[in-house]
Amino acid sequence: MKGESPIVDYLIANFESTIGKYFPSENKEWKDNYNNRKIEHDEPWVTLIAMYSLFGNQENVTENQVDAFNQVLANAGFANAPKFSSIEKVIVEEKLAEIKSYRLFLLEEFKKDVFHLYPDRIKTIEEKIEKANASFEGNTNLDLKIIGQVNGKRTICFIEAKFLSDISYSTTYNPVRDQIIRNIDCGIDCLINKNSNHIDSIENFYFLMLTPKVFRTVKYGGGKTSGINQFGADSSRLYCYKMDEYKSWSKIKSRLPHRKELSDKNWETLSDNIGWITFEDIYTNGVSEDNMIEKFFKERNLI
């Protein structure tokens, strides 16, 4: 991969002072993968460089950088887009703990109905049932998390980033649990007050899809003019349908039957807080001090 792009070479050579600050301190595995160029495809790099074009190395995030991010959010299809006053931290590839309430719910459902279609998976689940605290999903790798302040309250954005790939449409033991609803479920879990089992500050949680603009659907502001539009770009990915579906709060509620602690008002808020940002909007609004990022995006036909 060396020599592919000046910005890639620069970021690798100056890892700790640039992109190194985007990684959770405990996630040494991902730091090593990036530092040693052991990444499987372009998607993580485009995501990381998009954030670097907005926030640089996160040292003293400026008002202009915050305004740039707010402009990206203004184009994300919200009825009322959040307006950040400050950004505290931007994190890539964070591992989120398994959701215990989902694990227990899935276990009880399996006891009522052997719902999987693969015999080997059924056998594995049956074996897991005999064990205490057996995992039924494991950790979730969140592509991107942005933390900041909106109206004086700590606000979190969970972001699922895709370049040309699609979302996963299943998990190992649940063949119908898609990647978007899994991330939203993880977001809810982060908001749960473990002492009272009540939801806290759901109005300050947002879920965002991040993709090239050509894939964004009309419900979120539409895509860009391109020759591939005639082939149905905005309906070519599973996430196109799922993002449109989750504009309806009742659909999200029905996909998370174990979330008994949420009221209908909570579900409405959650649905209202789903948006769709694009790499092109990030580049257009980003505050970059050099043209290396421009070259990187231009090579990928994003500008």
C-alpha cells in the first residue's frame, strides 16, 4: 500500500501526532493494523481521512471545524438538525460490549422456537444454552463515534460508514438482525441507566449513515447527479431500504422487541435522530490546510 497516496504515507509516518488520536486507547489491535497497513480495503481509510479533513488531529478543535461538521449535519435529512457548540472526541473502530438484555431475550426466544435455519448453528446455540452467560452476539465494532456538546448537553453520534460495501443483514445466531439496528441497539444500551434501568437523554443520541452521496435516498435529501443513477444507485444497497424504513419509529420499535424500557415518545425521538451524511459533504465543508486530502478524495471520484 505504500506510495498509494501522499496523505496515507503522511498519516502513517506521523501516526501518533495525527490519526493515532482517533483510536480508543484500549484498542491496540486497530492501532497496529493501521500503523502496519494491515487493513483489508479502502473503506476504513476513507472514513478516517474524512474525519481528518474535518477535525485534523483533534488538537484544539476550532469553531470553524465545528461549524463545518454542523453544515454536514444540516444536509443529513433531519427535520431539526443538531447544532454542536463543541467537539470533545472523535473515535474510530470502537469495540462496544455485548448487549446483555438482547442476549437473554434471544436465549428465551430460542427455547420457545428453534428459529435458526442452519443445523450447525442450532447445535452451537443448544450447546451455549447449557453454559452460564453464553454470548449470542459478542462485541460490536462501531465504525465511528463523535462526542460533543449540543445546547449544553453531552451528545453522541454513532456512525456506520460504508464506501462501496453494504451493511450486514444478519449476525451469527440471528439471521435477520441487520447492522443498522444492531448499532442503534448499542446506542440505546449506552444510554441505559444501569442503576434504574431507565433510558437517559435519548434526545442527545444520533445515528448517522455515512456513504458516498450517490447512494443517499430522497428521504434524506437525495444523492448527486451521476451516470450510474440510471441503474438505481439509491436503491442498490440494503441500507437504502433500511434507512428509509427506520424513518418510521414503529419499525425501529418492532425490530428491537427486547427494549421494553422505551416509551413510544422515546422511539419517536430515536427515529427523528437518524440522519445520513456523505463523504462529499464532508470534503466540501472540511477545513483542510493542504491538497493531499483533495487528491485522496479526487482519486475516489468523490469530488
